[in-house]
Amino acid sequence: MTVLDARVMGTSVRRVEGPDKVTGTARYAADQPVDAPLHLHPVQATVARGRITGLDTGAARAVPGVVGILTPDDAPRLADLGDPELRVLQHHEIHHRGQYVAAVLAETPEVAREAAGLVVVTVAEEPQVTAFDEHSPARHPAATLANYAPPTSGIVDPDAALDAAAVTVRATYTTPVQHHSPMEPHATVAAWDGDHVVLYESSQGVAGARDTVAALFGLGEDDVEVASPHVGGGFGAKGSLHAGTVLTVLAARTVPGRAVKRALSRREMFETVGHRPATVQHLALGATADGRLEAITHDVVASTARIEEFGEPTATGTRAMYAAPHRRTSHDLVPLDVDPPTYMRAPGEAPGSFGLECAMDELAVALGLDPIELRVRNEPEVHPESGVPFSTRNLVACLRRGAERFGWSARPPQPRASLVDGWWHGTGVAAATFPAIRFPGSTAVIRFRHGRYEVEIGATDIGQGARTVLTQIAADALGVPTDRIEVAIGDTALPRGTVAGGSSGTASWGSTISEAADRFRDKWGDDPEEGAEADAATPDNPWAGELSMAAYGAQFAEVAVHADTGEIRVPRLLGVYAAGRILNPTLARSQFLGGMVWGLSMALHERSVVDPRFGHVVNHDLAGYHIAAHADVREMTAEWIDEDDPYVNPMGSKGIGEIGIVGTAAAIANAAYHATGVRRRELPLM
Amino acid sequence: MTTTIPIGLTVDGRHHDLDVDPRTTLLDALRERLGNTSPKKGCDHGQCGACTVLVDGRRVLSCLTLAVAKDAAEVTTADGLAPDGALHPVAEAFLAHDAYQCGFCTPGQVCSAVGVLDEAAHGAPSAVTDDLTGPTVLDRAEIAERMSGNLCRCAAYTNIVSAVAEVAGDAARRGSTVEGADR
């Protein structure tokens, strides 16, 4: 594999779309100018399970300005792709609260909303289960996990090793349902012309969106166009198409020649676009008296949806973290009458690291050993389960650097040691990992025109900075300055790009662009003629399967807990990462810090409260579902170890979009224990 | 169709006469009627701040404001804070500090920051102001408190506060309010 010389990579190039974003002129899906669009307002199920027995649309139809009403009786038919979530208005069954049961098309949003409120839905309710209980009779082993890893793993005899260990920690940790809540609600503008449909879509991947729409409507690839020029955050919720988009495209199908424009309401975002499932994690760690792990078990029960199984890969990160001869991970699921869970920033690693890294802290306390030293003593030489070597693994360097930067050596070993002005203060640490993923299936085209290189790939910028970083990669791959590069992304008119997910984007798209640049230079040299062109598909990584490739990190937190109220504040967070070559320090720091704030938010605030009687999320807006705000964030620092990894990809980079959240909630929980002597094993902590 | 009511709005320096459904919010009037999509709809409930604009110089949540109630008002969006082709100092500082990622909350953050700077210049205290009698000093805690109505899920908070602090420092050195925020 060619490893690129870094000239522009590694420098803090500003975001190329910056001026458009700070003035608001960057156009997201619902900002696209279309002529006289119609507006759509949905009617949603108010029960979690049942059957629609009647729909009275008379009063709604009588409202002036109403153009049409879609119901399961008359909506256009869709192909059955085996994904119940996408079978919008195709049947009369209700599978979850908030499911779309009808929709009103009108000339204005106000009229659409008024008329939707007049549709009378009669339902035969059926018994439902929406409360997550790990002891549910419906609990079963996961058939698959969302990251395609095996649902179970095991080596030797962990239970016997735990019984025989000198020191053992057995504890159960829980994490709640959480919602992605990107600032931009999912939005679609759809316009049909015959059997051809054009979409502006808030999506993490235009190719996947096109494939799904084409399959649902029985169209060829060329008859569906999708553009996502700017996306207001996704975090997994926009990684695959959800029912809301299908509803809008269906409605537009009934009014050919006219655009239909719709953004989901914030409440719909808690009902129809997926969530991080709840987990109950049973951890057991057995160690020798000097702190060598003999056994690790991480047995997880998570919630899923009855209509569609989603296996949160909660314990797969545990397989990579610490050496121990005896080990087991397992994943059981409990199906509920809810909308299907989906990927949410660091699926698996985010909740799983809370369990493992808190348990490690508890073990350190039980051993009377510093928690950093405990981790160092159990650093594996090769991947602890597969036995393959690491491409690079600098977890210990992250822990050591972080300890120095954070002032860890001054930390009192015992908890409840510092009370200042009515606040207990403490500090905590946790380790983090996230795999370095490259998805196959992208294509890049490089064309020389008017003295500049046009680089085309159907990638997506969801705020991570793809447009900017791909410009840097292309510049170095072609050996020219960035002002001679024009990157085009976010449109199915461009060659196919894979989804912006799994912290894989830069590695997947960048490898593809690097390969195309190699071919371009082989074919045309460095002085190409006008119109010179080359393309390439994503190259395979020859080291895939031979090496374990992942980013690592160490999270440090200082916490203050109010002695009377229990209020928790986080005055200081530090994250130190080892993630290969950092391609743009400024943008990388923003991503790391953003992930760390997600961890803070997960630790202190985030919990979707489901009412088991009705199956809805009670706190279904941003006043009830708290995400970290400005005032929650105090001193935050992210930095990294220089890491030279020639095995991961031509840039030497590892994904950085998710590792910031991994371990952060555990570091905060461990700090809260150190502050107070009270161990909380449930998120959120307050 | 529903009864409509005629109003006049000056948006980013340009006057518009329009007839609005009395249920239309200022945000929808700007976006759907006038084609100004700089303010964003993040929640439509006044809970996220993405729709923040300046109305007669003060920051307001345009999704909680009915358009009919703002007849004859002067509305400034993030797109109209500076003349065409130029950037407001707050917007410049956002670029310099990478105070945004996806950019969806950013126009609201920028408008809110302009409002904050003006409020502080006029001596308005916040919940974290210790001394209510002296001049208001916009340190990081003050800025974070005053900006807390503007959520950012990418969590660019640290950089946003740095950007606002830089402009606040410049304004303090000049001893004046920032451009575009006079009322």
C-alpha cells in the first residue's frame, strides 16, 4: 500500500464551506428552493400495538387548502423489502406508538397540520410491551449484532476462573434508551416526474437512500436522484432511510410534477428515526492479588423492536481491551413494541465502555491499586481474543500522557477526600477504543479541467469536515496545493460513496481518492491535458484480518458533586487519543471534543423515559430530553499521541468521530465515586 | 383558504409586504414565504435556539413569535448581519475558532452571540453575574450561561465560547458595542 507524504494533511485547513455555514446560506434539505411546494403533516398512532379499524378523513378533506389525504387504503403500493419499518401505509397493523397511519397534503404547513388533527382514527388495541425488563420471557440470544461481529465469544472457562480468582468484582450496569437528536430534523423534499423522482434528503449516505427508494418503488437506479449537500448532524439516525422519508416520497407520488417538502417535528424524532437501545450489563472481573486479570465476562441484555431485530454490539469492545486467559461476552435481546433501534454514535462501545470501564475502576479499588496501573498491567500484546497483532496500539501512552497532563499523581487514592464549599471533588479515568473501519464500495473520479482537479465521490459531510479533509487528501495524493482541488460530494449524480458512519468515512473515501490519484498520475503524469480523467474503486486493505486495527484513548474527568443536592458538575475533561495520523488538527479536535461532550451528556442527562402504559417517550422534546448545553461544558481538552500506522490506509489515519464518547461517561462515573464514595451503576448518574 | 392578515417586515435591510395566516410563525414567514432560510427550524418549540434572529436589535426565537405580531419590525438574520460579501466579526470569529461542525445551529448561535454582546454592553446581568452593580465582563462562564439557549448537538461549545470571548475582548478594548447590534 502506498503511504502518502503529508504536506497538506496534518495542517489545520479551515472548513471549505465555513462562510456559508456562519451566515446560514448553506442549504440543508428543507432549505432548498422549490416552486410552490406542498406540505405534508402526518397522523400517527396513539397506541403501541393494534389494528386500524377505521379512518374518517371527511372533516380533514373539507378544510380549504387540503390537496390530498393518504391512508393505508389508498396510498401507492411499495415493494416489500423485508423491512417492516419501511412498509409505510401498506397495512393496517400498528407496531409502535407514533407509527404513521395517515398523512395530509396541503398548500401550507398550517393547513396540513390543522387537517391532520381532524382525521379520526379508530383502533382495536392489542396488548403491548414497551417496558424493558431483562427477565422478560421473550428474551432470547441475539441472532446478529449490528457491527456483524459474532454475538457471543468465549475462551476457556471464565466462570471457574472467576470462582478461583483472588479478587473478584461482579456488578451490573445499566444504560437507558437514548435519542440521537441531531439539530437538523430529518427532512425530505421530493418531486416526481413520471417514474423519476428527485430528492433533497437529510442523509448520511445518498447512495443508500437512493437504493432504498429505488427498491421500494420498483425503479431503476437512474430514476432516483438524491442530494444531501449539507446535513445538520446525523449521529447514526440518518444512516439509513426511515419511515418519515418514505411517507414524503409516497405522498409526492400522488402529486406528480409538484414538490412535497417536509421536515419531521422534534416529537417525531423520538418515535420514528431509531434510538440507542437500553442495556443491562453483567460484568465480572477476576484478578490475581497483584492485579493481573484472570477472567473477564460481559453478558448483556439489550432492548430491541419486535418488528425488527437490532443487536446493539455492547460487549464487542470488551473483546479487544484487556488481556485475560478466560473470557466471555454474550448478547441477549428483549423485543418491545417500539420503533426499531439503530446505530447511535459509537453503537456498542458507548454503552459497553460504561460497564467495562466502571468495573475496572471497581476492581482497582478492590485491589488497592491505581486504576491507570491496573490497566497498564493488563495491556495485551496481541488481540486478546483473535490473537492477531495490533497494527498500532498506544493505549498505555495515552494513559501516561493523560496522567501527566491531568495531574493524576496528586490524586488522593481514597474516595471522599476533598470537600470544597459544599461540593465533593473527585477525579476518574477510563480507557477507550474504536475500530479503524474501511468500507468497500466507493468510487472516485478525478478530472483535470481549467487548471484544477475535480474530485467526485458520493461522500457526505455531516459536520465531520469531509469536504475539507478530502480536499487535503486529494491535494497530497495529486501533489498539488488545495486551491487546485475541487471536491464534489453529497449527490447521487457523483460516483457512489459509502455511508458517513462507523467513523469510516475519511478512511473509505480517502483510500478511494488516493487510489484514483495514483491511477491519474500513472496515466497522465503531473502535467495532464485538459479533460484528463481517471477513476478507482475503494482498494482492499491487504492487512485486513492480519492485523487488529483500532484507535485507542484515555478519558480523564474531574467531577464536583453537591454535598446536599447530589447535583453533579464536570469542571474538567481531558481526552488523549492515539488515532493514527491526525489529518486536520483543528477539525479533529472539534470532533474529539464533540464526542467527549456526548459522553458528558450521556453521564449527566440523557434518558428517554418510556411510559409503559402507552409506549411513548414522555420527554419527547429538547425541554424534556436534555442534551448538554453551553453551561454544562467547562474546561475541556483533547489531544493526541503522534502515531505512525502504515497498515490502516494510505493516509495513515484512523476514524475519530466516535472514540470521544467512548469511556467518557465511565470516567465521569468513576470520578463521582472518587468524589463521594458512592458507586452509581446506572446512567444517567442524576 | 384561511383568513390572512397583511403585514410589513424589513428583513436584512429589505422591506417586504405580505399576507400571512395568523398562525404563521415569524420563522415560517421568513423561510416559507420570503425564502430566507438562514434561520433554521430545529425544534419549533423554542427549546433549541436554531431559529434565533434579531428583531429590532434583540435576539428572539422566531419559532415562538407569530409573524402578525411583528408588523413593521426590523428582522436581522445571520445572513444580514454584514453587508453582502462581508462577514460580521462574530461570524469571522466562528470561522477562526472552528466554532461549528454541521452548521445547522450556527446561524442561531451567531445571532445569539451578537445579542449577548449587546446585552452585556448595556449592562444586563445573567444568572451567574456576581456583581450586579458594576459593568458586565463577558468571561467564559458568562458567555456559556448567556448562550445556553442555543443547543449544539455536535457540541462545538468550547470553540463557540472562545469565538464569542474573542469578539467580546475586542469590543471591550474598543469600549463600544459590536457592529450590527446597536438598538
